[in-house]
Amino acid sequence: MYNTVSVLGANPVIRQLESVHLQRVVEIEIFYPSGLLGNEKLNLLLLNDGQDADGLDLKETLNNLYEDQKIEPVVVVAIKASADRLQEYGVAGVPDFAGRGGKAADYTRFITSELMPFIEKEAGMPFLGKRAFAGCSLGGLTAFDIVWKNDGFFDIAGVFSGSFWWRKKDLKDGYTDNDRIMHEVIRETENQPSVKFWLMTGTEDETADRNRNFIIDSIDDTIDIIKELTKKGYKRQDDIFYYEMVGGKHNVATWAKAIPSFLCWAFARKTFL
């Protein structure tokens, strides 16, 4: 039977943070689980591109999963991107060939030194459960990078159609697969961060096939991330979950369909015999 936690739904509130590192006001939407008894192990999920929360049906999805007793209580923090998204997102310290991602290190510092302390104070309860960071497309790459480099803060990275193509050299300038930035970061990391990974692609994410192997680049790039992770010692199933959605496109509607799978994997409701 299930434990006795009675979660009734997700109640969103809007907050604004004045960020020193980003030098702007960051708006976040926080989805609090209602009906808590006060003795739960509270979980946390940060979500990039929080402006898409409505399109992702986030509130309805959380309510349905709570009602069906499929997930543990989780505070979801949807971080709204700014007009400077292409600079704030990316791999910290390594801009891509077009100079994008130049403020990714500042965004990382905002997450770890400003947002996390704010959320812990705002929630009024410690996050003693799992702590995840997720995102879609470039927001997914960013979440992966931050989790990878900050396993003291996070346990799980969730990536929907991640921009793992992010590269140091343009295709027309003699690009090779070794120019992909996140793959190189994984290879050059000496330790094995204590985190787990949920990765998703859609079979219709794009049509590009730069190596002409009849597999679209987004799938190739994600599979190659998984290969790099297994070389580091991570195990499929135990540490890495990969979901390839047939017919999935590179859009919010597809990611909305995938989010329940991620939430149930990351925050599955515990049962007791």
C-alpha cells in the first residue's frame, strides 16, 4: 500500500529575484505541492525555460500524477528565460563557435549561489529528497552542464531534445564530432559525478544528418553522450534512462507528452508492503 502522504495538488506562485550575477530580475514560477503533513522528504526540480510552463501543462500534469499517487511531493521551480537566453544558456566557460553561451558561467552562479538559497528559504522545509534540474533543447544542455559540474547541489539531470550538438567549430569550418563541447567536457572530467541522467529525443526532432548515417543528428548526439557516460562508468538503466519518442518533434507539445515519464522516473512514489 502507499504511504500516508496526502498531496492534493500543485499550487503555483510567482516570485522575482534581483540577480547580482545576471544583473537582471529573474522571474520564477514555483509549483508547491499542497496537502503536506510536514514530515515528508521534499524533492526539488528546477526547470529551465519556465515561460513554457503553461505549454508544458505542468500544473495539470503534476496534479494528475499526485491524484494517481505516482510521484512524491516535489517543489518545481520554473525559471523564466530572458531575451539574453542564447548567452545565459550553454556550457559554462566554453562559448560555442558563434560566441553564444558567454554568460553561461554567470547563470550557473545564479543557480547555485542565489536561486538555491532563495528556494530553500522560501519553501521553509529542507530538500531532503532528490534534487533535479531539467530543460528542453538548449535549456536541457544547460541543465545537464550545471548538474554535471555541481553534484553537491543536484542528483538528477533531465534533458528533453538536448542541444548536444553545441560545438566549438562550425560545420563549414572543418567540424568533427570531437568539436562537440559537452562531450569533451565529459571526457575531460577526471572524477565521476554522483548523478543520474534522464535523456529524451524525438524521432522527428529535426531532419539534419551531417554524417549521412540515416540517423538524425539530435539522436546521434544524445546517443554519443550516453556512450561518453558509459565510458566514465555509468550504467544503462541504473544511472542512465533514454527515451526515444516515435514521432516526437522539437517543440513544447512533444516535451509536454514526455514530462510525465520523467517525473515518474525521477520522483516515483514509494510503496510499502
